[in-house]
Amino acid sequence: MPLAAGAAMLAGAVWPAKATMEAYRWENRPLVVFAPDSDHPIVAAQRDQLEGQLGALRERDIVVIEVIGRDTTIDGESTSALEADTLRQRYRVNGDEAAALLIGKDGGVKIRQPGAISADRLFETIDAMPMRRREMQEQAQDSD
């Protein structure tokens, strides 16, 4: 299912809109996708990479934020909580640029690239993080 089609399931079920990126710190790993407009190839490419990955996204506490033109969505739901211009300034992405960024729970940029981030790279990067390894250990202990 494309991210846009499954947005209500993602947004309403797990993550409320938060007023600043700081609100995600220590709780979520934002994947922030910037595009000058909705026709830019990065939009469809990133959505394609995440298609069918709802469980893996939730398991890793990933929230998908799209900054397309002047509009911002959080897991497919329009929001005014995060302003496009503020996000572009914070992550140094010009209005005519496209970029995908993975932000760690510590607030640091873990991946930054001009194209979509593959699901494999996204999950491998997160799963190699010390915090994620602890989360996986705790999940394994809870299931015992």
C-alpha cells in the first residue's frame, strides 16, 4: 500500500502531530523527505521504498515527514505543526532541492542524500545503532 494511501493508519494509530522536531527526540526516528513539488521523482521513489513496510516502520519508531513545496505532512496527514520553511532552514535544504534525511532519536542526521533512501539502507542503518540494538534486546526479553 502506498504511504499516502495508508497515511491515516500510520498517523492516527501511532504518532500525533508534534509542534517541533525536538518533540520527536528520544521517541521517534523521523525520515524527512524534501521536494520542491509533488511531481519531483524523490516523492514517488521514497513512497515506493516504504510501500508494504508499515510493520517495519512502526517497529523502528519511524515517522515519515514530507516537506513538499510549502506543505508538510506527517505520515501522510497534512499538518501546520511543522512549517516547511523552518524545516528547510534547520536542515539546510533549499526550496528547489530534494533530499531525504534520516534523523536519529538523538536528533542527529544519520543519513542525508539527494534521492530516496532504500528501505534496506534505512533499516540496516537503524538496526546498527546502539539504541536500536538495546530496543531489540528489550523486545526479545519481553517476549520470553
